[in-house]
Amino acid sequence: MIFNSLSFIAFFVVVLMVIGATDKWLHNTRLRNVLLLMASYYLYGSFNVAFLLILLYVTAVNYAAPLLIQQNKARRKGVLVFAVVLSLIPLFTYKYLDFFLTGVLGLQQLHEQWGWLERLVLPVGISFFTLQALTYTIDVYRGKIERRKNVVDVALFVSFFPTVLSGPIENARNLLPLIEKPAGVSLQNVTEGVTIFIYGLFKKVVIADRLASYVDWAYGSYEYMYGGTLALAAVFYSIQIYCDFSGYSDMAWGVAKCLGFNITRNFNFPYFATSIKEFWHRWHISLTSWFTEYVYFSLGGNRVRLKARWVFNISMVFILSGIWHGAAWNFLVWGSLHAVYYLMEHFFGLQKKDFVLPRWLRLPSGILVFALVTLAWIFFRVGDMGQVVGIIQRIFTHRTLSASLGASTFTFVCNMALLGVLTVIEVLVYKKWLLTERKGTFCTWGNALLTVALLMLVALFGIQSDSFVYFQF
């Protein structure tokens, strides 16, 4: 059951009705959380019942570890390290072991002997709920939160169904208090949540899935394509992955909002950024925040004496971010490329506190940032490094100004028109003219008309797909 399916809509309507009735008549937070936990396990188990065992294992490790940390303060650091290792074992086994044996160690023969490696299926959401669970243990260790005795609350924090599949990666300081003292289901929350969900659905099925057809076609036979076609496909992929992932994040945000949870907004108009640093403050915010707090600061952050050590700390954040996305060299290159972008900005003095970008340079700077990010997305999208080199080479050398329209002129024109609609909506939302409260209420004519218009566009132009890009991570 994925968010853009009718089965999920039916599932969520039932959950919302049950939780709403519980809030209205029973006022029982414990029962509410038990019901939400059951719903979360049901949704996650619908992908593969066996995956539930891994989710339960990670939950158990991170429920027990804080207890041991508080009971044995002399060995609390050892307990933390042990808990982190135990939590990462399933993630490493399913996602990285095969690549580590063959791609890093070159043990192809061992890979062939271990035939079971090829039969491993990556559990959906494992990269997300593992990091989310670890925030609880680490924050208890650091003294930022108290250990929770209620196992249901901790289990719900790890497996909360709006976030368990593809984030956002919530930290325990934010989500656990909301679980313990929920705001509850209300007309205001449901109205706002439904509108946000529909906007996310529009970005996914109308924009991302339609652009995916052109990208797949162009990259699938790149050696026969004009350079302009491949450049256009690269631009379309930048928009596709944004609309796919931010669309999912909006839907998760909207679902959680309906239930009374104000979770992290995972995207904040990243393609409006005028610097790489600003881009990463706006893109996949929860992952960036996780690596900043639990990796960058742990390594010393910018509180180090040597500049080289700071460069190492920054580089590790981007490299680990790349590897987090997948066990392949192209993800390592993608992360490293963004590290280079970031460091170049820093050493050119563009990240100084007193640096202010002139107004007339904002648009050119934004276009340059988008171009650099788009170039990096080619490494992200195309797994084979030889193909990446071939695509980039053709973009700059083979009829760069010529581009094919794809399956049909009509489809291409429709896609461009829909991109125009998306751009207008994004600007209006960015300016806080839509999808925001006016005079203390979300129920405005603008938001109502937007919701109706988006539903019509979804009905007319939506494409049904059975996955999101970030499910593979």
C-alpha cells in the first residue's frame, strides 16, 4: 500500500475515523497509540510480513539500550556503541554487504558461493526507520531526552506509518512528545492535511510520473540521442526526483497533520536556492539535519583547530549522505561532487556571514546552482559510470541545441504546460499566498480552489505508478 493507491486511501480513511472517534469519545491516549501502532504494523507488513521482524528487532534494540545506558553509567558509551552496531547490522547486511564484498574487496568468488546474497530483498524504509530509531538512543545518551518506559510509545515512534516508508526522519525530541500528548483530530487539521496531501499527490502522479517516461526513454538509449535531448532529460530528472520525493513527503506531512501530528517539513523549495549551502538547507531537510547533528557535530564540526580537519568533517557528511542512498560507486561520486561544490563556495568566500548576494545576481546564481545540481543528478540516476561519462560527453558535444520531443508532440506540450502550472503554484506557495493560514484559518477560498483544481488535474493527467524513487533507499 503506497500513498498514491486507492487501497491506502481506504486504509487511511478507516484509521482517521477510528482515531477521530477515540479522540472524541474516549480521550484515551494509550488506546490511541496502540491503535496507531497496529495500523503502522499493518501498513508496513502489507509490503512483506517478514520485514516486520526487522522493524521489531530495531525497535527492541533501541528500547533496551537507553535502559542499559541509565542503569550502567560506567559503561554507557560501550552500550551506545553496541546499540548502534546492532541497529546497523540489518541495514549493512541487506544494503551494503554485497557491494562491500564485490565492489570494495573484489571477492567475486565468495559472492558466487554465497548465493543467498542475491536473494536478499531490501526491506522498504530500512534506511529511514533505522536512523530514526537511533536518534532516541543517542539523545538519551546525550541527556537531551529522558528514557521512555512505555514500549508502545517508543515502538510507535520508530514505526509511525506516515514516516516509516520514506521519512521524513524524525528525531525523538520532536515526535515522542507529540505521541505522548497528541493534538488530536480536528476539522482544522484534517482540512489542512487533506490539501497538503492532494498537492503532494499532484506532484507525484501528474508531474514526476509523467516526466519519468521521457527520462527513461532518453537515458535508455542515450547513445542515439541528441545532446539537447539528454540535457532536457537531465533537467526533467531534477524536477522528477524533487516532485517524487517532496510529493511523498507532502503526503506524509498531510496524513500526519490529519491525525494531529506536526512532523518535519522535508523540503523547502530547494530549487529556489542561490547557493549549494542553501540548497542543502532546503533539500531532504531531515536527512541533512540527521547527518549534521549525529555525524558532523560528533566529528567536531567547525570547532576544530585544523582547516583540513574541518574539510574532512564536511566531506564525510556528504560522502556518507551519498552512500546512505545506495551501495554503488555512483552514489559515492554524487555525494563527493556535492562536497566539492560546498567547499568551493566556502573557499571562494561565498559562505561568510557578512556576504550578501546582490539582488541582480540572485537569478543567475539560482540558475547556476540548479545546473550544478542537475549535473550531479546524472550520476545519481545512471548507475553505470561509463554511461554517465557517455551522457555528459554527448550533452556537450553532440547537437547540444537539438532536442527530441519524446513519444508525441501532444504529450510533450502537455508536460510543459503542467510544469508551468507547477511553477506558478510553487511561487504562490513560496510567497505564502496559498497553502498557508489567512487570518488564523486555513479554510480560505484560495486553498479551496487550489484543492479542487489539483484534484481535477490528478483525475485528468495523473499516471498510476507502484513505487516512489526513495523506496529503493
